[in-house]
Amino acid sequence: MSRPPTLVIALHGTRRRRGTRFAEALRRAVASRLPGVPVELGFVDIHDELLGETVQRFERSVIVPAFLAAGYHVAHDIVEAVEHSGGRAVATQHVGPELVHAIADRLRAAGPPVDAVVLAAIGSRRLGATAEVLATANRLSRIVGRPVQAGFIFASEPSLPDAAAQLRAQGHRDLAVATHALGPGLYQDHIAALGLRVVAEPIGIHPRLLDAITSRYLAATGTTSQKVA
């Protein structure tokens, strides 16, 4: 039986040790669900070896973008890596559309119910990525039964402080932060600056994230079972 394509989990990359530990823990968790499948990490920024170089090492690979919205890295870096692979790599849809319930789980675990929620997201200059976050905020509001206002750290509007101010102007005093991110990163310093008592952890190694990654790989390879060895 031929060796299955390598699953490359595409991540942004980080210099923080907690972030690199998360990435490796995610790789191991996904590999445990796909016996016999080689699972690797590919980074689109920060690291010395970037995704376009990583996929050159494999005869066949499936890139699963572990991103919550289709910003620049999904629309450019991942597409470029596929184009430069010489036909050896394909890419799936990013995982974000399936993870709003994971965000809600982390919010519930952070503390008791509050008046309203700031959904803290990194932000993007791409309107489509911003629209995805706004849609996630609306879905999260329906799930948790509270008003949810998206706030952004970079590029998009409103900013995190402005999002919190908008909710307070509507009469909501007790606010929480839901984190629109997979793993730990510098963005958490911006969230901490809000000074809110309830701050949800990032999604982390959540079953829904593992489901999203493995199902995309299996669909891309035409496999219906996770036992692909």
C-alpha cells in the first residue's frame, strides 16, 4: 500500500514558547486520530522554514489551514505554497467556519454568565476575513444568549477598547472576552489591557478543532475512515 499524503497543518507561527508548545501538541493530537498518516507543521510567518519550503520536502501533501478567517495568509501564502509545490500539494478550506461552538465552550469555562461579550480577534485588511469574524460574533451571540461585539487588535474596526465601550454605551456593565484565536500569542497582552474579569482561553486542543482538521484531510484524500494506515 502506498504511503498516504502528508498532512501539513498550516499555522501562523510564533516566537513565544507557549505558542510553539501548542503547535506541537496540536500536531500530536491530530496524528493520534490518523494512524499511519505523517502529520507535520508548516508556518507562514516568523519561523526560518516557511510553508512553501516545508511542502517541498514531501512527495504528496495536504495543507489544512489552521486559521479562523481567510485573511492574507490563507488567501496568499497558502495559495502560493500550493502553486510552488509542482503539483505535489493541495490545500483545503480553513478551519474557522466550524469552530464557533469551541469558542463558546471556552467562554463558558472562563466564568459565570455576564451581560455581554467582546469577541477579541486579530483583524485583517481583507474585508472577507473581517466579515467572517462579524458572522462568528452573531452566531456566538445566539449560542450564549448574550450580546456579542467583535473587537479587533489589528487593521479592522472597532478596536478592542471601542468594542467594549460600545457595549457599555448600550447599558452592559459586566463584560467578558471570548478569544477568536487557536493558541496563545502576543494578542493576549491587548486583551489583558481591557481589565475584564472574565477572559476566555483560546480554542486550544479542542475536539472540534481536531475534527475540522482530520475531516478536511480525509475529504481531500477521498478517505472515509480515519484508519488510513
